[in-house]
Amino acid sequence: MDGKTIRMNRILESGKAVIVPMDHGVSEGAIEGLVDMNRTISLVENGGASAVLLHKGLIKSLSTPLKCGTIMHISGGTRYAEDKNKKVLVSCVDNAIRLGADAVSVHVNVGGCASEHDMLGDLGEIADLCDEKGMPLLAMTYPRGKGITGSPDEIAHAARIGGELGADLVKCPYTGDIRSMSLVTAACPVPVVIAGGPRCDSDVDVLQMVDDAMTAGCIGISLGRNIFQHRRPDLMTAALRAIIVERATVQEAADILKGEIETAVLRHAAVTADR
């Protein structure tokens, strides 16, 4: 077993991904749910997250070691930029290794963006370095920009780019239905996880989306706002983990979310907290 496989197993559970990205502070500031980072991370860890995704400064500032896997995001951009779709590299693979991260992630916006070629070049170079260092790479590939509609074909193309340029995992938007998402996962040469997008008012809609994505061949999620901005991030994480890892039904996951089922993950977390 090589180093990349060992590290990949640290960010997955039984080959499935319950990833909670919290890199939003660079682009959006201290938004709801991402003010007290130690508290939020503790909640999603207790809920059974397989990994959290953070920028380097947050990894360095945490008061306690992470219990779940750590993905360090190494690209960024702010909402104030003239080209809001452009992402630049803000760290490197070696720094992620020094900080103890188990993987790195890079964001690429495809289409309608003058800096697309720069982001593709960065992705390719980082993929080569990750292979050299034995570091897993998550590519966040989104179809965005002028003339882009976010169609299933565009999502499939973006995901395919991530896989073809060397990523080990690809994160992309959900297409909206099982059939079209199945085409995305079939065409992508590496495993796919779905993004969560804006905060959704309906918890059941989120659970159903994730269940459908799993049916379509995804290996899990990289959901941010719909977890860390939830009133109970621990229960939402546990409910999503049940669907992804245990293949619980949407109703069973909804019962967890309502607190009607105490999962093994949450029981373990409670026992650990009492020690």
C-alpha cells in the first residue's frame, strides 16, 4: 500500500466521502457557521465527518488536533475581485504535508472565464506534484462564467477535466436528477462527490439529493452550508453519513436528523466527551 492510498483512506470511510468544506472565509468572510471554527469542526467530527476541508491558516490555528481527515485547500479568490471566477494558488503541496494534511484541494472554474487556462495549468502541475509526493488531490471543477448554464453536459465536461488532468477525486455540482448524474460518474475516470450549493430550506430535499447522487454512482459529498449552517451540524452530518456509508433510507436519515435515532457515531462522541 502506497502513501497516497494510506492518506486517501484517512479522508474516506469505507471508501465513501463525508467531507465538510469550510474554506468559505477567504471568498466570503466570517459567514454564519464559520465564526467559532473549533466548535463547528467539533460538531461535524462528532457527527461522523470523514474529513474537513480548510485553508492553511485555520489548520494552524485550531486549538485541538483534528480527529477526522484533513484536506487543505490551496487555491482561493475573493468576492471583491474583478474576475470572481478566477482562483489562484495560495499554498503548495509541501506546505500541506508540513501541516499534517491528508490531502489537498484545488478549485477550477471551467468556461466563460479568461483565466480558465491558468487554473487548468495549476491543476495539472499540482496533480503531478501530488503523484510525486503521494498526496491525494481533490479537484473542485465547476462550469461557471459568461454563457455557462450549468447544464448536465457542462457539469460532466468539468468533472471529466478534473479526472483527466490527474485529480484523485472530483467535486462537482449535482445535475438535478439520477439519470444525468449517472452520465457524469460514468464519464469521469475517478470517483465523484457532489457539492451542496446554497443553503437549502428543506432538510429532506438535501437528504434526497444525496441519496439520489449515491444511486447515480457518486461516492459521497463535499457539502458546506447545508451542514455548518444547519441548526444541528452534528445531526445533519450523522444523517448524511447514514445515507452515504450505511445506505440508510431518506426516512431513516430524517429520523436521525430529528433526534429520534441515536446513531453509533453520536453515541461514541458522547462517551468520548464524558471521559
